[in-house]
Amino acid sequence: MSRFKDARDRGCQHLLSQLHEDGSFGSPELGATEYYKVPAAFQVCGENNAANQLLNWVRRKGKLPDGDFVPRPPNAEFDYWYVYYNTWIVIGAQRLGQFDIAEEGMEFIMGFWDPESGGFYSSYDERDADTKEDLWVVSGCGQAALYTGRIDVARGVGRWMKRLMDDQPNYPSQLYSVYSLSDGLITESDTADDIRYVMSNDAERDQFFFHPGIAGGFLARLYQATDEEEWLDLARVYMRFAEGANDYLFKLLRAGKVGWAASVLYTLTDENIYRDMAIRIGDNIIEAQSEHGHWSDDTETDVASNDATAEMVVWLDEIYQAVGDG
């Protein structure tokens, strides 16, 4: 058996142990922020019955009339990534044929769309020229648009990513990731902690190393949907950042999205640089897995994280699809 498939399935077993008899999942107080990646994780492991139990619970108790997903922790509306949770649920539901959940959920996401820039706002309720738009939030919304057939919206996201890349001042050594209509690419952060705004490929501290992956993966999928070469070319450009990244960044669980993008690009191009990158990240993910099958946000305490576990299950499946046993 493939080591990637084996690790995927052991992670899935941990997730299955968190599914309750009524179809709810994990810690009730965390709500959507706990279960949002789980339908997709169950589906890639062939646990479609479990996935549909959870989505039936969402249909009955976890979806509002406007298509938003609940419950949410207190003050969640202040999180700039609020809508990112929704994108995983929409994609998971669409992959499972639960079209009512996917379509209503996507209508809510479209309330964050900025038709002028082509991106999506990173705010629960602000919709003006100063409202920030973040690469990973825009990418997630773009994927949800692809899955629900909104190809023109997805193309708009591609154009947004092209503009973001064209304005980079120091690429590929650094990748700036926040934009607004009023300021364009934001290269000066308004906080001492600039992790939201920029990452460096020689960093020795936590960075948002998922940025080149979530952008590159989306763009590769957009190419598959449209057969337009510009998106495949742009995916390669975003992944140049990862090609030059140091070993510290590759060992972060945040590298999982880079492994996904590399897997898709290897499938499309048959280029070994992407195969080797996918295998490298897959092996690092396996190394970080607990003997009990879960992954942790804190490697020192090894406290199980359903969020991290569900995501690693999905990325290991993508790597397995592309490279088999490596």
C-alpha cells in the first residue's frame, strides 16, 4: 500500500471517531470552524456515508437561509478569513452531489465578490475601496466558483492573481499577498506582525507558506477548466517561490497546499520538479503525523487538531493521486 494512502486513511480514522450519531462533528462550540474541511476529507477516503451524515446535519442545523454556515465562535465576524471556511464546505458538498448546500453556500460567498478587481473581500461586512483582499481568501473563493460552474468569476480571480504578481517588488524572494482597490498591492503592513502581508522564501519562522500553493493549485485547476494556457503559465510563476524556499518552510504543515499544487502541476506537465516537490512535502506530512493518526497545530503538545488532520488527509490524497507510492 502507498505510504501516502496509508497515512491518509489513518488520518481519516481519527476523523471518523469525531463524528457523532446525529451527524454533527467534533466540538460543538467550534461549529463550522471545526467541520468545514471534513466532508472533503471523508469523500477522498471513500467514506461517503459519513460525509453525507455530516452534510445532512449541516442542511438541518448548520446552514442559515442566506447560505452561511454556522455555528461560529464568538466575534468570528471580525476574522478577515471568515468566508474561507465556507469555501471548503461548498466544495465538499459539490463533490458529493449535495447541490442545494453547495449552491446556497456559493450564493453567500458571492456576497464577498469584488467585480471591479475580480477578487473577494476579506471582511464580513466592509465593501469599499479600502477593504483588503487576501491571496488565500481569494484563492479559496475562486476554487468554490470553479466547482460551482462560475467560470467567469474564476477567470476574474485569475486576472486578480495576475495583477498581484505583476506588482510584486522583490519576487521570487518575497511574496506580498494583500491588495485593495485604493492601494493596489500592499507592501507596508499596518501591524508589527507582517505574516499576513508578506513572506520570504528564506524565512526561519512561521510564514504563510500555503500562499504559492493555494494560488498555484487554483490556477492549475482554472487551466483544466478553460484550456487557457495563461493560467498554467501563471501557476508555474507562483510556484517559483516554493522552488526556492528553504527546508524550514517545507516542513511546516502549511506546505500541504504547495504539495497539492505540485501534484496537479506534475499531472499536467509531467515535470519531475513538481513530482519531487509533492513527494518531499508528502513525506514531511507523514513524519509529522501522530501515532494515533492525527496531526497537531502544536508539535510540542501533540494535541489533536481536526482542522489540520482533515486538511492533511485531503493533500495526501492529492499527492497519492499524482505519484502513487512515489
